[in-house]
Amino acid sequence: SYHIFYQLVRAADTSKMEWGTELEGKSVGDFSYVSQGDLDTSVIEGTPDSEKFSITTDTLKLIGVEDVDIMSLYKALSSILFLGLAKFNPSADGESSSVADPALIEQVARLLEVPPDQLTLGLTTRTMRTRGEAIAVQLNEGQAVDA
């Protein structure tokens, strides 16, 4: 459920996992995808989100999910939070867009372990396939935000 995002952010400062360094010092209010709800509620059913995060991690291990896969999952979830902050600048003609904050894209690329230029391309273009041919189409600002 979406609660994992709250748990992830609130556990980052106490967790010694690699993904946590990207979230250290951040609060739920820093991320648009989770800042819409009740930001003061960090305890559900008497258990703090950071503790629920430990329970979630332990449960994943209990059912046989390997540590490396858990780390990949948490990095992907962290990436989603950061991508929610991405903004795009329109080109002069409005037909294409560029990333407004390249440092944010570099941060997400590190988490996803992909080259930043490939991530930027993936966020600002789409690929159309016609009769076996692939054509890259530039996304305007609105399309890039929606993608």
C-alpha cells in the first residue's frame, strides 16, 4: 500500500541502508506524492512508521526476498518519490521540453543505477513504433509531467 512511502521516508534517518542516504533529512512534506495527507500522523495502530518499516523489511526477508532485492525495491520506491518533484522547462516553440533540475535526475539515476542521460531521454521523449521502425517523439512540458 502507499503507506510504504511514509515508512520509507520516516525510517531513512535511522536506517543504515544505502538508499537511506538519499532520503536522510527529508520529511514526508518534502515529497508531492505523499504530502497531500495528514503529515502529523506517523503512528498507526500504536506503531510508528519507522518501526512498521522494520516490520515490512523483516516480513520480506521471512518470505524469502533477498537483501539485494529488498534494496532494489526501496531504491525504486525512493526514485518514485523523487520523480514526483521533477519539473520540466518548455522549449521556445513549446514542442519539446528539458529537465529543469538535472541534479534531481542525477540523484534518481543513481538510485535506479541508470545513466542520467538515458533517464532524461526517457522522461522527455516517447518512442513510436511503425512498421518495424522506432521513432523518438519529443514530449512537451505537459506531456513530460504526465509521463
